Amino acid sequence: MLRKIISALLLAGAVFAAVEIIRTEKRKQELRIDLSEVNHIRYNLLNVEEWSVQIKEIMEKKIHELEITPENEAKLRHSIEVILHRLIDEVELIIQDRTSGPFPELKRRIIEMTMDVDQLRDSVPSFSRDVLQELENEETLDMVRDFLFRQLDRYVESTRNAEQLQARDDLWNKYGCNSAKNCTGVIQGKIRELGGKGVFLASMLLVSVLLIFLLNLNRIRHPDDYQTVLLVLSSAILLIVGVTIPMIQLEARIDMIRFFLLGEEMRFSNNILYFQSKSILDVVGILIREGAPEVVFVGILIFTFSIIFPTLKLLSSLVIRFSWEKLKNNKLIRFFALKSGKWSMADVMVVAIFMAYIGFNGIVNDQMSGLTENTGSTEVITTNGTQLLLGFYLFLAFCISSLVLSEVLVRRTPDL
């Protein structure tokens, strides 16, 4: 009697842990998706606004450093003289245009009386010295700096595409952030908090199920009805959680790319190239919504052999155990209860997911290593975030419990 009470309490704890795991892991999945969106490469390295902001910072620094020195005075004088000569050339072209038509000679003489172009050319060196002297005035330099700052602000504003950045801005508002860096910190903090909770709940669930099996398998040759129900329900809990929460995460990220412009560093950090985190149910839903017949067929196969078959096997096990004569001798019930183990494909799904993890991990590592570069002018650091998640391990636990349950059922019903 005590064993039954303890088993019932353990089952209640397993149910509680299962509900909380589903809630926690779904929330973590949402947070991971939001985190990948906040740091997506289209909002960072491939974002014109991000480039313009960093270029503006570099140019502002250079503008603050703007001053006339003996080292740059000759170059500045030459540049000013080139500009002045170009302006005089344009004035000559305007004069030629204005003096064409009727009475060209008269028009030219009138203009020559008011303007001597040759004299202007001869005065270019003097003009350039005057301009340099004026630029050496701190007030004039401040006016030039202010003008350049305003132009930079206009440049940055012109590069902003509010529609393209709407999704990112919505996430910033959602988490109360004003930058990708701040949002990353906030979201990662929430994920860490939920991560610890998820591991604790998963441990609680696995330990509860393990204890239920250990308490009720010491009479493996003669488990009663109550024990059989406990074992079936424990396996069902693992199945439900295993197919509901994410099993694998695929992520490719450029942690940092750095290079130099005008002697100043430009850095783009935490660029997400690709991210997916899906459960079996998520994958089935995506495949069915795709619409293509062959893709829908694959989704139906996964749903049938990894969810429907294991569920029917558990239900049929109860029918066989309770010896409901009308159903017990049904060929379909007998098939699912006693012979469907090799058809359920749950264990094959675990192997397939594990092999997919190894394959994706290798592919991502190979592709990301091709991007990694570390030279004197450019540095690129990449990261492969592919990993197996709690859903995989809980689904694996279901496969093991299902095998044990089948053995219990076969030993309990040798006449079948």
C-alpha cells in the first residue's frame, strides 16, 4: 500500500514537472528566436545604418582632430588652389556662354571692364594664404566642424530605413532596450534563468519516472493493474514532453568581424547567420503547412511513426492488461500492444536526430571555418551554436521506458 501511495505521489510530481517543462521550454524557445532576430546579420553587418553610425563616429573623431599644422599646411594650400582654379574655370565657361549670341564682342568688353580673369588666376596663391589664415582661427574651425557634423547627421538619417528595421525596433520595445547589445543582455539573462529551471524540472521528471519503474518492477513477473497503469502513464508523460519541446538547435554566428578604416577600428559583433530550434511537433507542422505533396507526406510519416504509433501502443497496452475480452482479441489492438515495437520508429527517430545533429554540426563547422580570418587588417571570429536540447533526452528516455514496458507486458501475458 505504501508503495502505491509513493508511486502516486511520484506520478503527480512527474505530471507537474512535465507541465512546467513544456511551459519553460516553450518560453525559452521564444526567447531564443527573439535573441536570434535581435542579432540577425541583416540588422548589423548587412545594415547600412549600422555602417553609417560607425563611419560617423570615425569621421567625428577626425573632425575633432582637424587643425592646421606645418605638416598639412602645404597640402591644404595646394588643395585650396586647385579648388580656386576650378572655380575660375567655371566662371570662364559662364562668361563664354553669356557672351554668345548678338554683339559678343561688346558683351566681352563690358565683362572685362568689371572682371579680369587672368588677374584672378594670378591672385590664387594670395587667396589660398588668406583662406588658410582664416582656417587657423579657432572660431572658424568650430564653424567648419559644426557644418561637417550637421552633414554627417543628415547622412546617417538618410540611411535609416524604418520599415526594414520595424521588426527589430518592435523587439527593442518589447524588452525595453535601446540597442542590440542591451537587448542581448536582457534576453540572455532570461534564458539563463529559465535554463536552470528547465534542467531542474527535467531532472525531477526523470528521477520521478525512474523511481516509479524501480518501485513497480520488483514484481516484474506479476505487476498488478495499478502498477501497469503507473508505468504506462509515466511513459506517456515522457512521450508528450519529448515531442512537444525543442529537440535540436542549429545556429551559425559570426561572433566578431573587425577591420580598420582611416586608421580607426570598425567592429561588428554577434551576427546571427542562421538559427532554428524545433520540436517534433514543430517540424511536422512546418512540413504540412509547406503544401508540397512530397513534403506533406514526409510530415505525415513522422507524425504517424513517432507520435501516433507510440500513443496507440501505450493505449493498447492498457487494453491488453485489463483483459477487456471484446477488445483484447482485436487484431489491431494485439498488433499495437505486442508487435508494433519494431514499427513505432521512435528509437529510429532518436538515432536520426542524433545523426542529424552530428551532420549539421560538421557542416556548420566546415562552412564557418571558411569564414574565419585573422590578418593584420581584418579579424573574423565565428561560432557554431548547434546543440541537442532537453526534448531529445526526454524522448530518448521515453524510448527506453517503452522498451521496458513492452518487456513487462510480454512477461505478464505469456499466453498472448
